Amino acid sequence: MKSNFSVKQYVTDALFVIVGIFSAAFGFKGFLLPNEFTDGGATGISLLSSATTGIPLYILIMVVNAPFIAMGWKTMGKTFAQKTILAILGLALVLALVKFPTVTHDKLLTAVFGGFFLGMGIGLAVRGGSVIDGTEVLAIYLSRKTGATIGDIILIINIIIFSCAAWLLGLDIAMYSMITYLSASKTLDFIIEGIEEYVGVTIVSVNCEAIQKMISDKLGRGVTVYSGKKGYGKRGENTEIDIIYTVITRLEINKLKREIDHIEPDAFVVMHSVKETKGGIIKQRPLQHD
């Protein structure tokens, strides 16, 4: 049962990442690269460097994301880092070997649809348990070191990138690139079903202790346990049961669901967006390695 689930999960993850790679590559080569547009985050750094130096994007994608992969190994675990390495190598290969037609030279269409396909690609990769843009990994890492919020760190990074784009490529290109970033961000948020960095998770399970230990050991997260009672059916039920609550980053959703299914596939799990957190283990303790 567990073996079948693992195979199915890995195949699903792989499909998400593969489709995400081709979507991002289409956004790059069909829209952004021919028009010298950039974006925010690591992809923005790569696009800006490619436009100003002439170095192929597929090389810069690997070079720029290399330090983020190292951070991901420390903060998100070995499995996440390994998947990310494969995803970025896959994206580099597609960019180097696969030809895509230039769709349009209209600046507004390039900004909107280039951002759309790029954001969809990044979002699908996240759904598959990896990233092809390491900005969020950097933001998570720095938030634990500095105490600043993830949103603030990403904002500062992007202000620097777009300021450099305005200086090197011109103000018009920089402003259109900001539209690209907004389009990519909204698409990314839609794909991964949440606009905030953190996700609150409530778990009702008869294997409360095993799940609590998994969250602490494998995710490195704090856990709050409530005492509750089951209630369903016409007459209801008063069986007492422990209820787990924890807060994770959205990059950890895939791993948490997989680990819960290994312990109890029928566990009742509710997830909701968390706008911000303060204190606790969420920002102070690095994740454990797999």
C-alpha cells in the first residue's frame, strides 16, 4: 500500500516538475528573452545578466541558483535539494536544446503572457516538491537569520533587481518587467493555492503521537496538541482524540502530505493560509535533514 502510494506520488511530482520546466522555458524563449525582459528573483537575475553579458540563459540559471540550492539543502532538507537540482538541470537542458517560437514583440503582451507561463512553471515545480527559482529559499533562510519577514526580504531583493534593470536596460523595459513579475507572481499564487508564505495545518488522527514526532523530527517544526472529541453521524460521537496544529512554509506542503499518508492515509487534514507568524520554532530552528 505504502509502496504503491510512493510510486504514484513520485510520478505525480515528476509530471508537475516536467510540465513546469517546459512552461517556464516557453515563457523565457517565447516571450522574455527575445524582448530582453527580466523578472524578479533568481530568474530576474539570470535574465538581466543574460541580456547585459550575452552569456546563455541556461548557464546562468544553474550558476545563479547554485547558492540557493545549498541553502535549500540546509533549510528544506536533502530530498528537496535533490529535486531542485534535477529541476534546474532539466530547465537548463530544455533551454539549451529545445527551440520555441518567438510569439510576439508587443511589449504588453510579452510582459503579461511571459509572466504567466513563467509563473505557471515555477508554481508547478513547487507543487512537485522543488523550485526552479531559489528566491523563496533565500528569503526563508534570511528570515531565520535576521528575523525579517519573508515578504520584506523578497520585496528588497526585487527592488534591487528592477533598479538594476532600469539602469542597464532602460526605464521602459524595467517597468514592463515589473508587469512581468506581477503576472508571474499572481499565476504562481494561483497554481500553488495560496498567496501567503505560511500555511497553518490542523490534523485529526488516531496516530497523533507518530505524526507529532514526524513533524518535529522530519520537518523541524513546533507542534501544538489540542484535546478534542470526534463528532459525526446522526447521533454524533464523543470519542476523545488529540488534534495537532502546526505552521509550515508552503514549500513544505508536499512533503508533509506525503509523510502523513505514510502514517495514516485517512487522517483528516485542514490547511489554511497564514499571513504572518511571530516567535516559536517557525523562524528560529532550521529544518532537519532528511
